[in-house]
Amino acid sequence: MDQKPIEIRVLGSLSQIAAEDWDACACPEVAQGTRAIDPFTTYRFLHALEQSGSVGAGTGWQSQYLTAYLDETLIGCAPLYAKTHSQGEYIFDHNWAHAYEQAGGRYYPKLQIAVPFTPATGRRLLVRPGYEAIGQSALVQGAVQLAADNQVSSLHVTFCTAEEARVGAEMGLMHRVSQQFHWSNPGYVNFDAFLAELSSRKRKNIRKERAQAQGFGGDIRSYTGAELRSEHWDAFWAFYQDTGSRKWGRPYLTREFFAILHETMADDLHLILAERDGYPVAGALNFIGRDVLFGRYWGCLEHHPCLHFEMCYYQAIDFAIAHGLGRVEAGAQGEHKLARGYLPVETHSLHWLGDPGFAEAVARYLEAERAAIADEVEVLTSYGPFRKAQVEEQE
């Protein structure tokens, strides 16, 4: 019997789809009683971005959610956006845009399957269990067709999984490899067990940094779930604004976004605050996945030596060990993470370019870039802080 055709629909708002239908594709594991593998593609996170005005009119992120239906059953979906810039993506294509426009082309708008402002690896081609092959294929074909029909320059799928990168490459999309630094937990019983795996010099340096940070003149406290209060978000918003104004010119997220997270995702959040005389002076926000702690936002109103390392890296490791999480992803870039136990790993993205000549040039570039990234990961790993031998100098 011939398979019924799959219908692709584009939605301008998540309010046009039921949360349970989206999450049946985005996080089907939740129905089995476990935490979402990736909190960022859940309905509640993406809807918070939309409800809060963090994406939508005037932001350069216009929602174009892609959905695939088979006999009126949603079998796949993807967080797709029409972009008028390349901000908030962390897979940088500014040079591509410049080259294409120098050659007389128009790079923007473009289409982007991504979680806005979130450089965290996760599923991007969200498919209901049992429909993996046809669902992923339908989403890729639908996105490419949408790009071609609207004559946009390009389609990008960023921070996808390695398996999705393989599937996309087999379907003709270009595969790009980038790099981040992640901390892995093989089953440490505590932070000291992790330190025991490091070289003596690196171990001493981390202990020194932690002592210096924790001696800033106050207390470092963690909050999650019901422990979170609205005044915590007032303080964190001030930190986030400071970081955003320095890095991007203006913050990507709105204050309302954090208010919505407080109402809908408190159990997925791990907020760390440095408090002096009862007043928060710095903060870091992590998101909790099923096996990963995702470090996302940091900010401060006062500078204290090593406090950033303590709150963003070491406190995250403490939390991961205490809760049996296998990995900490601390966000984009930052070779300074290497000395603190975060090793380089490859991340993946997929790209389609409508102009054949431009696509050929970028494909050659990506081939050379993949080789360079592989070499860099190997070299950086060799410079990691972990002991190279079982016997080391006496402390």
C-alpha cells in the first residue's frame, strides 16, 4: 500500500499548536516519566521566548515553526525562524554574508532551524517516535522547499545532533563542524575525586581559584524549583542586562522571559547567586537536562577575582556530580575552560545555499574547516589538565 503524503505546514505562532502535540515530538521521553533530554526545544521554553517578545516583531527572529502531518497526526516539527541578521546564533556566518553581498547577492533574510540565543547541542528535527526516518526527511525537504519557494539565500540548522548532521548530509545539506568545551562526569563521587584526576599544578590552581572566589566577602547559594523567588529574578535581570549591553549592545531576552520561566520551568532551572550582606552581586543560570547541565547566562555588578570561574564552571561541576549528570555544557567558545577540566568537543550544523556557485565555494571552505577543527580538538585535548601518567610529582 502506498504511503499517504506528508503535509508540511508553517505556523507563525506556537499558540496554533497544542503543547502536548509539540512535546510528543520534542520530548517524548517526558511521557515515560523522565526529565526532558533537552529543555530548550520543549514547548514551554520556545513559547516563553515568543510570549515574552524575545523573538518576534522587531527582533530579527520571526517564528515560522515547521510542522509535518501524516493523516492529521503531527509526526515532526522544527523551531524555524526567518532571520534578518546573524545575531544570537553562535555558529558564525558573518563572513559568508559579507562575501555574498559583496558579490551582489542578498543574504538576508535567511531561514534558521535553531533555539534562539542558545548554543547548546540538541535535537532540531523533532520527530514523534516511530516516524524517525520519514519525519526527519520530511522536515529537511520541507525546509529546503520553503527556502527555495521564498527565494531566500540560505537555510541553516544549528547545534543539531551528530546523527541529524549525518542524515542532513546524506540529503545534500552541507555539514559544518565547530567546537565547544564540555566537562564529562565518569561517575565522580565528589569534586575532590575530579581533582584527583588532574595534574598537580592544575589541581592546586583550581583549589586556589575556588578559595579566592569563595572569599569574596559573602555567600554563594544555589536555588532551584520552589526555592526560586521573584526577587531572585529581579537581581539576575540586572546581571543579565549588564552582560548583554557589553556583549551584544542590548540584551536578547526580556525581563518577562525570566518571569515566564519562573512560572513554567522552575524545576528545570539552577540559579546560583553570590550574595554579600544579603544583596546579590553576581549570578549564573543553568538549565537542567536529563543527563546534562547546560550553563547559559552569567552577569555581575561587582568584579571579584575568580568569581566567574567558581559560579559558571566549578559550581556547575558540583551540581552535576551531586545529581549524577554526565556532562556540563558551559556555552560557546572559551579556551580558558580547558584548564578547568572542560575538554574540546565537536558540534554540528547543516547548511543549504540557494546559489550554486556560492554553495560550491562554501562547501570547499567547510571541508578545510572540518579538518582544521579535528586537528584543533586533538591538540587542545592533549593540553588538557588531566594527568598523563599515574605517577606524578609529590605535592
